[in-house]
Amino acid sequence: MRNTKKLVLAALFVALGIVLPIAFHSIPDSGRIFLPMHIPVLLCGLVCGFPYGLACGIVVPVLSSLLTGMPPAAILPSMLFELAAYGTAASLLMRFTPLKNTTARIYISLIGAMISGRILFGILNALIFNAGKYSMTAWLASAFVTALPGIVIQIVFIPAIAVILQKAKLIELKQ
């Protein structure tokens, strides 16, 4: 895929990362439950690769916070690192997973990125952003229990969207 096309797609994913959460935030706590900001960042990493996935993971929470107030300033630093990890891990895993089956590569890359981002989120909260107030129980509750509907949405819809985009010849997921 050419760099111009990747840049345009990354910009589209950034825009989706700002607009999609607005639709969900009419429901209380829906950001933590459905993780709407994560979807475009993970897709950008899978589809556009590195460094676009990283850039999207950094730009989306910052712009969204500035334009909409979501995430709030207190949560922004940890979300920024988490989303940057998602975009980076998704792109690198997609590139270096040695499988010929594109769907399998998408799932492995997606799940690997989701796990790595949540681990980084937990480590940074425990050591820096909420040092002394963050526990394993708090991490498990926020990263997995509360977010379970969002995790399911990501696992179901992100691979389907990537495959549909590839079949429509809008993207090319190299094998």
C-alpha cells in the first residue's frame, strides 16, 4: 500500500477514534465498557502498519481529549500509552507473524495487541499514574471484567472489518 493511501486511512482512523466514542458516551460508563476509541487504533495498526498505528494511538486520545473532553485529563496519560501500545503491537505483530493465512494473522495480531496494551496499562498505572492505589484486582476489573463487552466487540468486528476492506480491495494485507 502506498504511503499516501496509508496516511489517508490513518487520518480516517483518527477521525473515527474521535467520533465513535461520542456516539457511545451518551450511555454512562460506556467508554470503559465498549472501548470505542480502541477499535480505530487497532484497525489502523493492522491495516496501515508501523508507524501509522503508533501515531494513531498517540493522536486519537490527545485530540479527543482536547476536542471532546474524553478521556479526561486525569486518564489521558495512561490511555495514550495504552492506545500507542495497541497501534504499535497490532502493526508489528501483523507484519512479523509468520503465517500465510491472513485471518489467522489478524486474530493473532489483534489479540496480542490487546493483551500487550492492557499489560502496559496495568504496569504504568501501578508504577506511575496510580502508584500505591492500583492493585491487581483493580487492573483485572478495569482491563478485563468491565471491558468484556468491548473485548468481544473488538474480537468479532475488527477482523471482519479488515477482511471486508481487503475483499473490497480498499486495503492490502500482505502475506
